Amino acid sequence: MTLTKEDLVDSIHNHLGLTKIQSNEVFEFLFEIMKNTLENGDDILVSGFGKFCVKNKGERKWRNARTGKFEILGKKRIVVFKWSEVLRDMINGKK
């Protein structure tokens, strides 16, 4: 089962007793902070969960399977997630 945005908003609503509108605003505000932080190139560390890191990837060659020609992909930034030891142990049933 996949946890959706609606599921998260419902959880906020049920656990904090906020209205659905307020719960959605809390969710949107939190993720707006996260998006802005990552856009600025800063990392997000959530203790006991993990760390979202922005990484720079350099140019690289790739072959277009349709045409067979080699092309250069430009530089780009990506977000990677490094899980914490606590989360890893929980998922693997060690705690």
C-alpha cells in the first residue's frame, strides 16, 4: 500500500484534532519549507528518520537508443535520501 498525501492529511486531522483544511495547510506549509530548503541547496536532517541531501551531478555521455547517437547530458542537481540507522533497524526488524 502506498501512503498518499490525503492519507497524511487525514493522519494529521485525526491525531491533532485540526480541521481538514487546517491539516492540509500544515502539510502544505511543511513541504513548502522542505522544497525551499532543498532548492537553496541545503540538506534536511530529521533525527531518527534520515537526511535529504542535494547532490550535483556533472555532465555525462549517454547513447540515445532510438537513434544510436551519443549525446551529452548537462549538469543537474538531484535529491538523495540517506536513511538513519534507527529507521534502517526498524525496517529490518532489529528494534
